Amino acid sequence: MKKTEPSKADLQNGRDARMVAVVLVATMALWLGAQFIGGRFGWEARFVFLFDLAALAAFIWTMVVTYRIWRRQKADSNGN
């Protein structure tokens, strides 16, 4: 059976999906670490809130990139 080469869209989807996964894991790890350290050292709420906003921005970014992957895959499957 002959192997077929993945399309450029498939390769781009794979790269983007890996990047989303790395950003999600890193964001969760850093956010949980900041929450733990902030509670341990008694940081003010405004500093902890800053980490919350940064994590929220990263999660919104991953949602946008995931939507782009979905749209690209849908367009590729429809032959557009």
C-alpha cells in the first residue's frame, strides 16, 4: 500500500495543535505555581490577579488558535 504525504494544511494543523498543547500545559503549571507561591508568601491580591489575567489571555489565545485549526481542517475536507 502506498503512503500518501500529508498536505501543507495537515502539517500546519499539527504544528498549531502542538503549540496549543504546550501553551495550555505551561499556562496551567505557571498559574498554579503562582497561586501556590502567592499564597505561601502572602502576596497582595492585585499581584495574584495579574497572573489570573495572564492565564486568561493565554486560554483565550488557545481558543482562537484551536478555532483556526478547526476552520482550516473543515475547509480542507470540503475541498475549498
